[in-house]
Amino acid sequence: MRRIIWSPRAATTYRREVLDYLEQQGEPALRRVTSDIERTIEILAQRPIGRPGRVSGTYEKLVVGQPYIVVYALTRSDDGEEDNPVIMRIVHTVRDWPPGRWPR
């Protein structure tokens, strides 16, 4: 199985923009949404298939049942066997997201 890598920026923005918001919505919402996001990331570890991303060199995988997109890039593993997904961002679908740039 591939190893999932979080970019430092992705980890920071996920905490600030997703988890902090969901914590305010209550424990059930936090558990439900984070579970769906984690399941999507686990799928990427098994088979990183997503649509080409709006930012060059990235791919996007929709979180089924939630208004979030996992944006990732692929990087070679140390053994050169499989590409590892690098999580670049977790983006809410209502964000203003122009092609070629990150959401505002």
C-alpha cells in the first residue's frame, strides 16, 4: 500500500479551515465528515485515481457524501515501486477556486 504524505500547508489548513469549523458544529458532524475524508484518503493509498486538478501537477478526489475535495500530487516512493499521494489541500466545494490557483 502507498504511504500518504501530508504537505505542511495541507495539515495546517485542514486543521484551521475544516476541523476547527467542524468542532464548532458538534461532535457528530466532526466524526461523520472526518470519517468520510479519512476514508477517501485511504482509498487514495490503495489506488490514487482522481481527476486532473485545477492546479498544475495535482489531482482531485471528491469526498463522497461531503462537500469536500482532496487535492493531491504524486511523488515517487523511496523504493521507486509506487507513487505516493501527497495531500496538498482539503477544499470545501463552495470556495472560490479559479483554474491554476489555490482557493481564496
